[in-house]
Amino acid sequence: MPDAVLEAITGLSTKFDSAASKFDLLNQRFDASEVRLTTLEKSFRESLTSKYGEGNDVPKKQWSWARYAFAIATKDWSVAPFEREECDKWRDVVSKTMQASSFTAGGSLIPPQYMTELISFLRPLLITETLGVRLLTGLVGSPVKLPKLNTGATAYWISPEGASVPASDQVTGNMEFQPHKVGALVKLSNDLVTLANPAIESIVRADIANALAEEIDKQFFQGTGTGGKPEGLSISQPAILVGDTAWTDNGTAAQNVPALVAMVREIDENNALRGRLSWACNPTSYWQIAQLVDTAGRPLMQAQGISSAATSVQTDMILGYPIRRSTLVSPTGAAATDDNLYFGNWDDAVIGVWSTMEFAASTETSTAFEKDELWIRAFARVDYGFRRNVSFIKLADVG
């Protein structure tokens, strides 16, 4: 055996004897691995003594292979808290080398999943149907005239007996409807039509139908009668009388309730407080009214529960009549010229519709053929009418 090896064995033996004497190993039963680990710890402490001075313990924030080996062998990590902390810190890094969140570390192996459901565009609530506006369908001619009675007969008391009854003439008139065309066009690549999931064509058709319905609802209130648009409620119907109280933004109930009462009173004085009576406004006006409270702190607006399970729209009441809101009623925001609040009998409002909504699709129209595109378009022809103008009234700038 080489002399160097003999010297190393002699040195280890000497250190073992010294460790055994210091830690009283001779009176305890340890297997060979425990003795070796204790010897390593003893040697490590001696090296620290020479480095830091007599009596210094091993620094807690410095790695010790001896403590680490001893803790593994005895499964007692109380003697090696720093080593355990370091092991815990690196354990997750080592065990999660392949990570789903990293494209190059395994994430590229996970295929994406595409659902067939499409998140639809968030459109405004259609309001004419909930208000109870009449829909006159199946129109074919132009113009379409709907006769009405403007002035009825007059009753007289007869005196003296045998006198003749005075004659009274009724005055007739008519509502006239002219078709106004509204349309939408969408161009699709045929590659998209062929390869898309879900079926893009049916989605486009449904969205076009919704877009046309929204525009018809919007112009029922906002139509100016220009640019091909019909004349809507804001142009056709009278505003609240000049002498009545106007709306005050962020005003109190004492300031603003008189304006609301005046609207109802006006309809009542016109003998029109009957039928499907309700309020209509945009959200700005709605939340202005929602702030009004009486002197006892009770809100003027009273909730009446859910009006439709399909739309989950809550029905609220103002002065005993339901109020509906939609951004289609009048413009909102800084660019708005007014925020109209309407009140009336919506059974006296009519939307005339010529035929049904017409859809057509073509791959040959204009440049569609050369570009391999599918063009989908739809048209609707409508007009608005009001059987009795005295059945409606509006209050401007509520908001």
C-alpha cells in the first residue's frame, strides 16, 4: 500500500479517535455511515475554527456539506435549516424543467382548443317591442295610406221638444307610409368560409339581422327624415310646453318632479292617458331620474322586478308608469345635443314593414369572383307613423 494512502488512513483514524472522544461516540451505537458523517462534520468544524477563530459555530447562511449529508442520513433537518431552505428553493425548478407556460420548455406540445361558440358583439337593447309599438307587416304598395278619424262627431242637447238635432261633420285623414330602405353588406374570403370554425356564414347572417333591427329601432326615435332616413319620434312629437318646468341636471325632486308630472298631465289633458303607457329614455336620463328622492329620502323610481326572463331587464316605475331605457332612444355622451325623455301611449306608434328582411349571397357580384369572395347583404324597408300625435310628449336635455 502506498505511503500516502497509509498516511491518509492514519490521519482519518486520528481524527476519528478525536471525534469519538469529543462526541462520546464510543458510548453510542452508530453504524459506519453515521460515524463517517460525524467525522466529516468534525473536520468541517475544525476548518471553520482555523478560519473564524475558536468557539465559532458554522454560519447558518453558509452551505455545509457535512450538515447536508448528516440530515439526509438521519432524516433530521433541524441541524441543517439553511441547507433545507436551499433544497426547497431549487426543488421546484428542478422538478418543473418542462413547463406548460414556456413555449420552448414543453408548452409547444400543448395544442390550442378553439370553441365553436362565438362571443357576439354587445348591441344596445331593442326597445320598441318592449314598449308595445305596433308592427304593421306585409306592406306591398307605395305609398301605403292608413285612414284615421281626425275629428269625431259632436253631441247636442235638444230643446225645446221637437227641435232638430244640429248636424256635425267628422273630419277624416290618413297616415301615410313610404318605404325607406336600410341595408348591410359583408364581404368574406371564401377561404374563411370554407375553413372557419364555427360556420362563419351563419354568424354573419345573424349579425346582419341584428344590425338592421338595431338601426330600425334607433331611427324610430332619432330619425331626421333626411339622408334616406324616416322621420322619427324626436321630429314628429311635440316637446313639453314652454310654460312648464324644465329639467335641472342633478336637481332635486322638488325641482324636477314637476316636469315629469307636467308630461303626464299633458297626455291626460289630451284624453290620451290610456293604452300602453310608459316612459322611454337613454341610460343617462334614466340614472338622472334614479337619483331623485322625496323629502323622506325615498327614491322616486320604484323597482318592480324582472320584466323578461330572456333579457333580465328590470322594470322600474316613475309616477306609476314603467320606464324603459336604451342607448337607441337618444344620443348620449359629450357630443349629444339632447337626452330626450318620452312619455306616451305606445300603442299609437306604428312601424310599417314591406315584406320581410331580404338576404342574398353571391360569389360573382362585382369583384367577388376575381377575389374569390362571398358577399352577403340584407335589406329592409320600413317607415314610422303615429296614429295620434297627442299621445306622445318629450322632455329634452334630461341628463
